[in-house]
Amino acid sequence: MSRVGSGAAGRTLLDVLILLPPSEGKTAPRSGRPLNLDALTLPQLNPGRERVLDALVGLCAGDDRERARTVLGLSPGQDEEISRNARLRSAPAQPAAKIYTGVLYDALDIATLTGAARSRVRRCVLVFSGLWGAVRVDDRIPAYRCAIGVSLPDVGGLTGYWRGLLDPVVAEAADGAPVLDLRSGAYGAMWRPTGRTAERTVAVRVLHEQVVDGVTRRSVVSHFNKATKGRLVRDLLLAGAAPRSTGKLVEALRDLKYTVEEQPAAAGRPRQLDVVVTEL
């Protein structure tokens, strides 16, 4: 069932590239070697990562806590987040799969994946981040606080900053494979597929369907959205689905018993899918 094999240069081919947002909540590890930027995947992003890291650490290590709170959108009760950011270069680091917590990652439950599914989540999932640009789940990072909506001193708005850096990198990471885009709107703006990559991309929205006063209504509900996306990725990984096109990717989701409805999409833009759920 796997598309993994040897290409002309003897490299491994990708099944599907799955794009995820990070979690707002993060678990700070108690132990582990500190961050080593040179060990992260997508090394082309390291100069950009270094600049954002310098700006964030400098902001949080300074004497002006009120400025740091304002820039990061924090309350006085969240000053520990500022202190943690100030120590990012020396703080313990662990795989991103252990750092990112919350509804989506609870449902994905990477820690319980084994065998081929474990290998595939390491290879196929790319997590977008305001601090790192994008990382894989086994990249070792410290816990941090830096949402994509932040505008850092000497860097500016992170969405625009990363967009220019990520454009060539993500397209190269996809390597001709279908792309399943499960990012939220803010993180989706960091990188928008174009050209042939857009033609190979499926963007998913999760809708919660319920009957209210006898009328069927659909809405985007954060909890349902995140939990469903986490389960969807887990199911694809466990099934060993290896779609070679966006059409086969849609078929794979339906084979897994997801209710999928396709929406009109403009030419040159990703296919737009609604996954409809009635309960968690």
C-alpha cells in the first residue's frame, strides 16, 4: 500500500505531505539536550529561524516586561511564558510530537503509533510554526510562546516574514506528492500553494452538523475541527493510504468512512473539501 520506493537518485518517495498547525498549548520538557538548530529538518529555513529566535529571546530577556506582554498578547499572569522564551537557547528540548499538545494532537496520539504508521508520521507530517517556520514531529524543540499573529521587533509580522521563506521549501518538501492541508486560517496564510503544487493540494474544512429546532445546521466548531483533523491523520497513517493524486486522496478519506463533500475551487487553487461530522 505504500508509495515509498526508490527514485532515479535512489531517494525515498513521499506518500502524501500533511500540513498541520501547531498547538497553542505546549508541554515544557523537564529534561533533554537544548535546541540545536542545525539538527532540524528543512535546514534552508535555519537563517530565518535564527533571526526570529534572536528577536524573540531578545524581547523576552529584556527589562520591559510590559512590552513583551503587549507584543506576545499575554496577560501579567502569563509572565512565565516570557521567562521561558528568554531561556529558549538553553531550555530542554524534546521531539515536537511531545511539545505540541491540545485537541488535535491528543486525537492524533503520535506516542501510540508503531511500525509503519510511526515511520510515516515522521516522514509525512509538517507542522507550521511562528517561531520555526515548519518542523517535523521528531525535530527536537523547546516549549515556546510565539503565535503566528505576532509582530516581532526587527522582524515584523511573522505571517509575511515566513511566507517568502517557505514558498520554495514546502513545494520541494512535497516532492510531487499530494498535499493534505489541515492548517487553520492563520497558519494557512504562511504558505499558499501555487502552480502544480496547488493542483496537488487538498484543503480540508471540518463542519459540525446538528439538528436545531428541526432544522439541519452546519457550523465550524473549534473542538470538532481539531479533534476530527487529528483522527483523520491518524486513520490515514494506520491505513497505510498512499494516494498518488488528489482524487485518490479524496477516495481514501471516503474509504475511511468520512463524510466528504467537495466545494467549488477556482482554477489553479487547491481542491476544497468539507468533512462533515455529527459527533466526536
